[in-house]
Amino acid sequence: MPDPAGELYDREMAKVRAQREAEDRGFRSPLEMAQHALNDFQNGPKVQRPNLAQSFIPVVGPAWEAAADLQDGNYGGAAFNVAMAVGDALPAVAVVKGVRAASKGIGVLKEGSVSAGAAAKKIRRAGLAGKGEEIHHSIPLNGMSRSAQDWRNHYAFLKTLPQETHRRLTGSWKGKPRFDPLRRVWYGTTDWQKSVPAAIGAYAVDAWESVTQPFSPPSTPAKKP
């Protein structure tokens, strides 16, 4: 007669043996590997901090500072400098996308106003909106006709989104709930609308830190007698 309890016990013991064999061969979980890599980094060659001029290099300066903070175990400082690096990078991403749109004939600034329908057609003709994507207005039209001309239809305030993402900005979609306020802001705004406030905030915090922390020149080693 088969013994289900005995077979289950054998399978569990086989898993335990396999796990022990893996540990003996040096296999580690991703978390253990990350912790080991962090320990190696913190105990490895010292990362020299950037000087004052180097720290002001966009993206590179704060990323460099973040690496030095991480090595020193200053995780709060590392997180702050990573945020500064992201704040530096976001405007560049917005500019790159704007250049791409301009190369397709989509102007950011246009004389007069355009209708939502005309703007959407031009975006699709330029190949900037694919199948299953919809044109989203980052500034709501509030029921305005798509054939009416309005400044909110300008290309600088439009973005393409997957249909599900677009529909969940305003309500539920196919059984999935409406996005929470944070994701509505993130998905519902254009790159430049996110990057400009982020960059201003990052530079404001950086300026405040520079003002509140007195500058101290690097110490010079004492001369040998």
C-alpha cells in the first residue's frame, strides 16, 4: 500500500538535503549576494570624495557622493544624493523626448490653438503612438469637444499611454481599480511636468545645504620635521 505521509516526508527531506548541498557549494540567495557585495564594497578600496567643483557636475557629482556615502555606511546621505542625481537626470530625459518629437514634426510651441482630434492624428501619423495606446491630456478637458481648439491640446501637454493605464487614471478598468493619487500624478503628467519641479526641488535642497553647512577647506597633512 502506498504511504502518502512517508512520500511527503521523503520529498521534504530531499528539499532540505538539496538546500544544504547548495549552501555547501557556495550558492546564496540574491539578498545574501547583495549583502556580500555591499560588504566587499565597504571594505574595499576607499572611494575618494569629489572636490567642490566635481560635486557640482550634474548627475556625476551627486552619484559620486552617493557612492562615497554608501561606502561609509551613511545610507541617508546616499539616498539623498541618489535623489539629487535623479533630479539632475530627469530634465535631460524630457529634453531627449522633446527632440525626438520635434524630429517627427511635432512642435511644442505652435501659433494659435489646435483641437484634440487634430493633435492626436498628427501624433499617430508621426508614429509616436502605437496600437493599443491612447492620447492623454495632462490638463483635463473637462468635457470639452475634441473638435474645439484650446491651449490644453498643445503637444507639450499630451502624452501617449497604454489603454489600461489611461483608463485607470479616471476610473476602474476591466475589474482593476482606479489608480491611487500618487500614480495618477505620475502616469498622468508629462516628463517635463515631473522633471521641472523635481529639478527645482533638488537644487533648492542643494542650495540650502550649501548655505547651512559652512565650507571647510580640506585638511593638509602635517609636515614631517
